[in-house]
Amino acid sequence: FAEVKMKSPGVSKGFGFIRFAHKEAEDKVLLQKHMIGGRWCEVKIPDSKEGKPKDNKTSCKIFVGRLTEDITKEDLKDHFDNFGTVIDVYIPQPFRRFAFVAFTDAHVAQSLMGKEHLIKGTHVLIGEAQAKEQRDHKREAGGYFPSHGSDGNYTKFVE
């Protein structure tokens, strides 16, 4: 059984679910990397099946904020390959001043959180990559995104 989640007819939400008839097939799929449509996909057992809350989930993906239009996917891959193996770089189009970088190792992603990096003369900030639903919930609750400004204060995350 396979199900792709849709926003509206013909528009994918970017994820789906597969129910395997045999546990061995599931185990085999989880041990492999998968590329669909030219992008590496994160394959995992849904949080509800693992029995752990989403907030404690360790992700292999980071949010990179404060990008400028001259920073390319290749620039991000070259920079972050110095810290661990990069499997995907995503810069939304139209350009929105942020990107997502995915690593093979969650420890690499976690070690970069909250740090500032200099890429092509631009100071970018690394944060947690969050699902849109989780990000919207935090925003409604008055969540903040750290900003390393000169005053050290926090500013609200604005998309």
C-alpha cells in the first residue's frame, strides 16, 4: 500500500507513506538511500510508530537562513561537505533567503545548530529544519528564531 499526501489534486505535499507486506522489505528499504525526481529522500518510520514525541526527533536536515541570491546549491554543498556528507541541498524558488541542507549523519546536523557560517562573504545562520505544521504551531505560540545581531537579542521568525 502506498499513499502520496496531496495539498490539492495534482499538487504533492512532498511526502507519502508506504505500508510493506513484509518486515524484511521495510528493513531493506530503511538501509538504503533513495533518489526520487532528482532529490534524495529521507526514508524513516513515522514518529507515531517509533513511540517517541516529535520534539525529541533528531534530524539530518538543517535550515540555513540569511542567504543572498548569489549563493548557489553548489556553494552550500561545498561549504557543508567540510562538516559531513551532504546528500541534498534545497533552495526554494522563487528565492526566499533560506535553504535546507541534508546530511547522512544527524550528529553533523545537530553540531551545526545555532551557529553562524560565512559563505561567499555572507553570514548565514543555521537552525533546525522544521515541518511547516510544527513551525506554524511555534509561531502561534510566540516562538522565536535566534538572531545573532549586535545586541544579541532574539527576533521573531518571519517567513
